[in-house]
Amino acid sequence: MEKGKHMVMQFHSLLNRDEDIFVNRIAESFETPQHSHDFIEINYVAEGRGFHYIDEELIAAEKGDVFVLPVGTAHVFRPTAVSPKEPIVIYNCVFQPHTLADWAEAIPMPMRIFEYLSPAKGGAPAAWMKTTDRSGDFHLLFTGMYAEYIRKADGYRTMLCGKLLELLGILDRRLFGTEETRWQDPLFEEILNIIHMRCGESQFTIGELTESLNVTSGYVQRMFRRYFGVTFLAYLQNARIERSCRLLRETSFKVAYIAELCGYQDLKFFYRIFKRKTGSTPHQYRLKHRRS
């Protein structure tokens, strides 16, 4: 793909004139040409793996990767093969720079990401950036934005604006923060990343984790005792309950479905452990913390 040999996508071609934010979900193929655009785009790899061509770079892309593409960045995602066993599925959130400028006049903005995405007129365009979803926050935000955009229920534009601001705040911390926790053992940081990505899988166990990373269960247990003072299972349960709390606050999903999304097949067990860790039932928690 030669530089300059790409189409330019226009923001107004994607959505209605009264909308400021566009969100979609797509399984990538070889049909989409490399393209640039007159808007800002944030990509989240929701499933699978493949490749991301950005300008003249080729970057491996897999589940959990987040790409921030300023105006003018030429890119395209590709699966690993014409008919891959594991297709690469992407969420895209796009908006224009003037949207951020309009917001900055009325509400506090995460300034480092705002300045990065809104370069001075005539200045050099910003370079693309990448991070990884270590906590599951990006997954919840993108699935929530997509649901709002597709359903278009009353107040969906307000909900989209709120979720985009939260997304920008997390990106500001992740990409520009100087106090991000860094573990002494990089392998243990990878273990934490995997747990937060897969804690919603009911069959996820310490055995599967250790086998995939070629480490012993003793090592994993020692690391959790060292850094958190708990066992692997206790940390996994906490991660699952934290995810369920967020879903109770931010969605209208039924409690049984939330339990399933958080790795619990036994609803009675979910109720019992949720009450033990939060002091209330899921229904009580939702009523107390539901966002207006």
C-alpha cells in the first residue's frame, strides 16, 4: 500500500446531521481499502486477532488492543487470512475535533488527551497511539456505547457523550499518566491483564492460566500473596464482583445475565458471594447506585 494511495472518508457520510458521535462494530475483511478521514477515530479490538496497517507500518492487533487515530491517519484492519478461524472484530468510535473544543468551553476536559487530539492550527498532525485493555474498562465502554447508538433510546446522545468523556479520561491516564502502577515482575502484570480480560469466563482457572504462560501455580499464588495478600481465587472473585457492580450501575441487564457475564453459572452462589463482598444484594446495590 503506497503512501498517498488511499481514500479520504468524510464524517458526514457516516451519521445523521444532528449526531456528534458515531459507533459501529464490524468483522474486518479484505474488502475495505486503506483510508484516512477528517475525524478522530478510536478502535477497540473486541475479538480475534489480525493486523493493523497504519500509514506504512504493520502492527499486530489482538483482542483488547485500543488504537487512537488522529485526523488524517491512514489505516485499515486486516484478518490473518481470507477465511480466518478467528476473525478480527472491531468497535469504532468516531467524532470530530470541534466536538471536543465545544465541550472544553463548558465542562472540565482531560487536557493531555484533548491537546493531543486538537493540535494547533497549522501544526504537525499527531501520531497514532496504542494501549491495551488491562482492566476491562474499555470493553464495557465500547459495548455500552455501541448499545446506546444502535438502540437510540431516549437520551442516547447524552449517554454517548458521557461515555466518550469517560473513555477520553481513561485514555488520558493510560497514555499520558506518570503514576501508573508498574509491577516489579512484568510477568505478573501480564497475569493481571489476563485475569481482568477473562474473568467473565466461567471455566477460567489457575490451571488454564499457568498452562498458557508456562508458569507454576505456586509462582502465581506467591505473587498474589506478595502484592495483594490474597489467593488467586480470591482476587478472581473480586474482579468478577467488581465487573458485576459496574454492570449493575451502568446497564439494565437482568441480574441473571450479569451473573453469566461475570463468570457465574450458579445464580444462588452469585447472590451469596455478592452479598458477602458488598453487604447488599444485587437488586439493593442497583437501586442505591443506579445513575440518574
